[in-house]
Amino acid sequence: MQKIAKNVYAETDFRGCNPGFVVTSDGVVMIDTPQMPTDAVKWRDIIAKHGPVRYLINTEPHGDHFSGNFFFKGTVVAHEGTRQAILASSAVQTKERLKQTSPPDFALMKRFKFRPPTITLTGEMTLYVGDHTFKLISIPGHTPYQIAVFIPEEKVVFTSDNVFCRVQPWLQQAVPFEWLESLKRLETLNAKVLVPGHGDICDPTYLPEMHRIIKAWIDTVADAIKKGWSVEEAQEKVELPVKYPMLPGSEAMEQMIKRMNVARLYEVLRK
């Protein structure tokens, strides 16, 4: 866990997303939660030393951001699309997967269920908690339902998975052209520190590089379509357009991720 500003902490070494929290004068606001139950319980004990959790903000509709909600108190806030995704998710499947892959985590899931948000947004929202301001901004990209969380007093923004810092991005639900515009929106914020959805803590100078990465993926698949390749041919023939490594622990999934990204961009570009 890193202290990245006076009152802001983030973790980049967990399996799954980079969760964080802000200590205010009226309790703690969490941004996303650890995916693995053992990590969530450890974090719960650490956060308890800073005060009660008032709000828990989920930045997107993928399980590595919201599965840990179960282990924390506080009002859950997210995009309306994220609420619908959580309601449609199967806690039974999640438990069964961990039963097979991680018995220590499964042992903590006896009464496990998903906690959907009870407050949602589709555009923008501002939360005032103690002496801190939390600006929640809809920034579609990695999915249509991404939100950024900007804390102006700390000059920190949690970007969700619209930023993968120096690791390969996943585009399985991407709206790529909106993604490019959302990256430009992030550049307009008066932030000094970026907490990406995955990868190392960075700053706004990385945003043009993230823009280049998404544009490279769009251009690569557009070229395959121009050549008349089928989606299956493109999945086999194209090379990764950027040379960053896979997320730690997903190295064996490189070909699967490439095929998934290509399939999604074919779907979008052919429309």
C-alpha cells in the first residue's frame, strides 16, 4: 500500500484492480475494493484504524472492482450500468471459482453475496464528505459505464480501467472512440497523481501514451478490416500493437486477450 497524497492511499500489488481510500474528517471513502477475500479482510483491518467507511465508490462493472464490497460497510455508489451488471452477476459462480482456485479465499465466503450500489449516476455527481470533495465523472471507455473519481483537495484522480499504466489493456467491452475523448477529459482535471485501474501510480503525462495505445489498437483492427480479413483471421494474424507486458499473473492469457480485443473492435468498427 502506498500513501500517494496527504490523505490518500492506494494498492497496486493486489490481484485485480488498484483499490484506494481517502481519509476525511468524517470517515473513510473507498474507491473500489480488493478482488480477493483475503486481501479485502487485510484491508478492512488497516482501514478501520483510519475511521469508519462512509462511502464505497465502484468505478466500473467488472468483478475485480466490486467483488470485495461484501467485506466493507458504507454506502455503495457507482454508475447505473454498474449497478445493473452487479445485479446480473452470480455470487455462486464466483464462490465456485475460488473454491477451485483459492481455498483460503473460499473459506471467507460462507455468506458471500454481491453488494450493488444504492446511489447511482449516469453523468456527474459530487459527494462532500468531511473536508473533502469527491467529483464522480462518467468517462466511457474501457466499458460504457466507467467513472473517474477526482479529489481536488488532494489533486488525485482515480481513473478506473481507462488507464492501464504500462501494461496491456483489456478491451472486451470497450467503446474505443469515447475512450479517446475520455482521456482528453482526464487531461483537463487539475490532478497531479493518477491511480490507474491497473499498473503503477502515474501522473497526467502518461495520458497521451494511453491515448496512443488505444489509437494503435483501433488502427490495427481497422487495417485488418481494410485487408478483408475475417475476425478469425485477424485474431490469428495481427500482432499486439503495443509492446507492454501482460498484467502480472495473466501472462499465459496473452493470446486470449488479443483475440478478445480484436473481436470487440471488429464489432465496433463494422458498425
